Amino acid sequence: MKISHYLEFEDRVLGGIRESVKNQRTAFERTDLEYVTDVKFSSDIWHLNFVGPISFIFAMTATLIRKPLIINVHTTSEDFKESFRFSGILSYPLYIYLKVFYSMGDKLIVPSDYTASLMKNDYGFTPEKLSVVSNGVETSKLNNFEEHREEAREKYDLDGEVFFCVGSVFKRKGVPEFIDVARKFPQKDFVWFGKIFDDKIMDKEMKEAMSSKPDNVTFTGYVDDIREAYAAGDVFFYPTHTENQGIPALEAAYCEKPLILRDIPAFESDFEDGENCLKGDNLEEFYDCIERVSRDEELPSELVDNARDMVENHTLESIGKQLQDAYFARLENQSK
């Protein structure tokens, strides 16, 4: 079976979409699936990973020529909100566009039960149209991350217990709350590893938060070797408002870092408060989580062990098998 696994703007797309696509392609290489990164008419299935105009044209073409089409749901209007300036205003037109675009897929790959529920309840798609396949964790890119600890902490001038986050610097990711929590604990270092966008696209709240951050908060910008982040940090603090899954949380769990997460629907299936993470939903609850994980010597190790076991469900071997099943199921339906 040959798959056209296409990511529009591949050289410019960053963040979770890029990581998911890379993970899927690595997963293909661990199966007998053959893939190319452009769209070819000779491929058995087209698999689209972005919602841009060229992808829309390919989706329309697939519909016209009856080419089996798989679309990965990486983008929703919900996670677009609070990303950039005016994103709230643009989220409804995006919703209309996405509903049309996703409707052209024979099968939609969604990364979590939460996204599946969103596609059913808000976008009106039937359960039969959806397949839940994790974005997964590419463990090989994290190999030997511990060896980078001393160098990374020296590079970013870090000391003591370090609370950290990984991801692009968006308001939606909880950047203002990250800064506010850090202000409450001036004796601790807080570090955010990820691309920082031009302040022209930030709204007023984000600009004020970034410009008034306390001295114990560091934004590193894009990091070439992500092992630096997981080596330098001690506790992963992710106050994001909306996610479809949240790859960094899975990576942090794999690296055996205690997790403090926002209590959002995307984290319900895999992350259980008090079992493999701590959850909060406002500043006071986040303060409490920080204090609990700092003062209780046994709690971090308990959370880490349980979270590490959970990550085993998100290996690339498992993802490759699930994608293969989705492809074969689509071809079987076509032959009937």
C-alpha cells in the first residue's frame, strides 16, 4: 500500500502539527507501509495534514476522482481562539471552512477522545467517520536527554527546582498564567521553551504579560535540540486552555517529569489528577499544585511512575498499526 502523506507548508509549519507528522512518518517506517510526502495519483490513499488552500484543492480533487482520502484533524476553531490577535473574531469563519474541508474526508484521524467528541457534537460528523489515533511520542529524539542537564542549566542560568513548559508562546497555551504563577514563587525558576512570535500579532494581555514578567521567568525561543528542555526542567507546568492532545505533556511523562496540567477535556482520558499528574484550573489551584509537588518528597515519584506507564499506550509502533488499520478499512469499504 502506498500513501501520499502530505503536509502543506512543510518547511514553515511548527509545533504539534509538525511533530505529529514526523511521528506518523516514523511509525510508517516501522510497518510495511510505503509513503511519499507529496500527492501522487498513483498512491492508494491521500492523507492530508493541514487545512491550507492547496490541501483544500487536493481534497476537492479526491472527491471528484473518488480517491480514498484521510484527513488528520490537527486544527479546530476552538484551539485557534486566543492564539493570535483577532483570532477570536476569525474563529467562526474558520469553523465554517473546517466543516466543509473535513466533510470531504472519507475518514478523519483525531488525536484524542476529546477531539472525537468535538467533531461529533460541534461539527456533526458520525462516529463511523472518526478514528482516534494518538499523535504519539517519538522516544528516540529524547534518548540520553539527561546527559544535557548540566550544559542546559548553565546555558539558561537555572538553579534549584525548575518549572518548565514546552510549546509555541501563545496566549491559548496559558502564558499569562505561567507568568503569574512564577511571580508568586520568586525563589523558583520558570522556563518556557518554544518559538516566540512577533509581538505585532499578540493581543494586549499577552504583550503586557511578556513585558512585565518577573526576573525568574525565562523564554528561550525555539530550541533546536528539545532534549535541552527536558534535561533542564524538573517539573512540567502546562496551563494551556485548549489542546487536541498535547504532545509535550506526553514527552514530559516519558522523560519522567512530574506534571502539573490545566484541567481541560483533552487531558481527561490519559491524565488523572492525583494519579499521574496534578491538575488546576485557576491561579490559586496552580499555586497549590506547585507547593504540593515541592514539599511532598514522595508525591513526584508516584506521579512519574504512573505517567510513565501511561505513555506506553502512545508508542509509534502502536500508532503505525492503528493508521494501517484505518487505511485498510477505507480501501475495503471502497471495494464493496
